[in-house]
Amino acid sequence: MYRLYSHNDLDGVGCGILARLAFGNDAYIRYNSVQGLDFQIERFLEGDRLDDVLFITDLSVNKENEQRLEKHKEKGGKIALLDHHKTALHFNEYDWAEVTVEYNDGRLAAATSLYYEYLVKQNYLKRSSSVDQFVDLIRQWDTWEWEKNETLDAKRLNDLFFMISIDEFEERMVKRLQESDSFSFDEFEIKILDMEETKIERYIRRKRKELVQTFIDDYCVGIVHAESYHSELGNELGKDSPHLDYISILNVGGKKISFRTIHETIDVSAVANQFGGGGHAKAAGCSMNEQAYKLYIEKPFTIESLRVDAFKNQHNLKGNQTGSLYADIKENHFFIFRSSDDNWILEQNDSDQKVFSTFEEAERHIKRNYSAWLVRDDEYLRFSAEQTIHSKPSKE
């Protein structure tokens, strides 16, 4: 018997599909949450199944099970743990584990791509064009290379994964990879994926109005409550508000937090690790323990939602040489304009001034420290008219 214990996301299920291609009905597959894996491993080890081949993919075990697996291997057990998370790198100390975060050519690794290479190398599975394409779509999605490479089919594959049950997804993919020379979506899938994209766009617009901002440790954090579309939501909110270091997405019902960032200098896996979680530099998660609850729910509860920048303006535009006007919840005004020496001046309430080398630096300052937003044209024109009146010399 070939036993696979894998994660219950697209990358983890991708490993299950490969196992089904390699071993057919001889594969016993269980998809687990991060917290559920250790229980499954304990049950497996209690059975002392030395004849079974055990695969663990896209997840890693706790310290106790790590030691138990080593003893199982010493007794003749067959084990292969394949992972790509930085938090699992210490497993490389064992000859039954392989943890690779990045390939030699610079591509980021995924559990599905590592398991595919392992199965091919061990002659469990023959390489094919369709499986090559399928595996790389999963790899690009899970590592977020799809966005840089504009591989939209990787995102659509993940959308499809969440739209149907795991069993149906697995069955569809196995059949397609066995019968087709190349991987593509069928007519029905394309139709429902197009409908799903519209649904996701509406969901993101609604959640954008619920985003709040606060500082947690040294990070400027965006916080939003959502049960669906965490990856898309984190990505779009991050791009829409680049002054935020990362986005935390709270699922109170599931008692989980997802962390997403668009910045190369931020590692949200380190944030998740503080609460017993983990993941990748740009996408990670954890369970909502008491400490996380206080930081991300209790303390920010009374904060008002972050206002959206006006987006239909014709006059008050970002980076205007003559000035861009912002406001905050306390009715402070912030005017950013270019000086004669090509610096950018930030003027607060017609008095306090700060100098920045770029417009982006000035905007980042007021958004991080005051949660300010770009005001609509009518307010900008009113402000400009008042400035003109005040600048006129008085008649004696």
C-alpha cells in the first residue's frame, strides 16, 4: 500500500493526483490541515506498517513525530517527506526527507513539482507533456510566480479547485492527464470560471470597503474579515494599498488567519510563525490563538474602515505637479506638491511642511501615519479656490 498524507490546498491535492496517476487504487490518500497531519501520522505509526510506503507532502510533522518517523525508518519503514517551506529545512538532516525552497535555476519549488520529480526518478511515473503543464501551473500558483509571468491559467486552476469538491477535482484531473497530450480546461470549466471571475471582483470591491489599518509590531497592517478568496483578496488589497506591509485576512468561524504581502522585503511566514503557523514569504497562515485574537481582532475592533482613494477624478490626481489633496478621518488636509528644486512638499493644514524626494514617499507617509485618502474633485476644487482667495493681496 502507498500512503500519501498531503495538504488540503491545490498544491497538496496536486500531489494526490500524481499519486493516483502513479499507483491507481493502490494509493491511500488523506488530505489534511496543518494541524491535522500529526494525528494521522500517529495513527499510522501505531499500526507499525513496515510494508507500506509513506509519503508526506506539502506539510511537516511536529518534533515528536519527527523522532518517531526516524525510528520507523531505522526499523525498515519506507518514508519520503517532500516539502518546500523554509520552516521545514531542518528535515534535510534525515535521509528520508527532501526540502527544497528554490531550484538551481531560480524557480521556486512547490510540493507538487518536488513529488513529480521524485516519482519520475523512482520510476513510479512516466513524464508526459500534459502532466508537465499541470504540475507547473500548480507550482506557479503556489509560489506566486504566475503573477510575474502572467500565467492566468494557474490562477484559474486554483479557482476551479475551490469551485468543486476535492473528489470531483481529483477525478477530473486524473482522467484528463491520462487521456490528453496537453493540459487545458474544457468548455464547461471555462464557462463557470468566467462567471467566478465576476463574482470574485464583486467580493473584493465589497471587502475593500471593510479594510482597516493599524500598526502591529513594526508593521503597518491591513485587516479584513473574509471567508473566501483569500489569495485574490490579499493580492488585490495589497496592490491597491501598497503602503501596507501585509494584509491579514481573518476567518473567525474557522479560527484562522491568512497573511499576504506583495513586498519582496516582507516575510509573512515569519509573522505566522509567531502564532504557530507558517507558509511562504508572500503567503502564510496560522490558527487564531488568544494572542492573535487580541492583536488582530480585539484591539483593532473600533478602528474605522480605510477610505478608498477617489478613482473618477479628473483634477485631483496622484502626482500632480501642482498638487494632490488628501484628507483623514479627523478632517486634516494634506497637500503634496512639487517644489522648484524637484523635491515634493507635504503640507498639512496649510502650515506644517515636510520634504520628500518622491511623491510616492510623501503619499506613503500620510497613508501609513494618518490613513489618509485622495479626496474627490469637488473637495479639491473647493480647496484650490480657498487657496487662491487667501493668496490674493488684501485691499486697504
